[in-house]
Amino acid sequence: MTLTIDAQACEDFLGSEIVPWCRSIYGRDARSGPLFVSRPAAPAILSLSCQILTCPLQGPGRRLYLVSKALELAGLAVDHLTAQAARQPR
């Protein structure tokens, strides 16, 4: 799974400190281009991925369902990465 979040969107939704904080944790200078982080997916992320793949809805309801699941996935991914980063020694 690949999750791409624009740095400006991260700052808009999560606060101006999130991008520099993530880059400092994962070893990159702030605003130095894309940040790629690879981690095993948490069980909640895997479960949500299955929900997305097996969406039973059609038409506009399907689009709304998938957009809401995408937002949920982004939230879980950010939470998963920041929780792992907090446990890493600096």
C-alpha cells in the first residue's frame, strides 16, 4: 500500500510542526522533497484495506464510502507512523 500526502495538506490538517517533526524522526531535512517511509501495516490498516477492496456499494454511495475510508486510512497511517516514531530512540 502506498499513501501519498502532500506536505502542505499535512500542515493544513495536522499543524505546521508535523512535517518537520516527521522529517527529523525519519532522518530528512524539512521541505527537502518527498519523504518515503516503509513500515509493516498495522492490523487496523489491513482490515480497512479489506473493507475498501470489498466495498458493496454502487454509484454515488460507493464514492462517498471510498472517500471516507480513504480519510480513515490516512488517519490510521499517520497515527501508526507517529506512534512508531515516538518509540524509536533518537
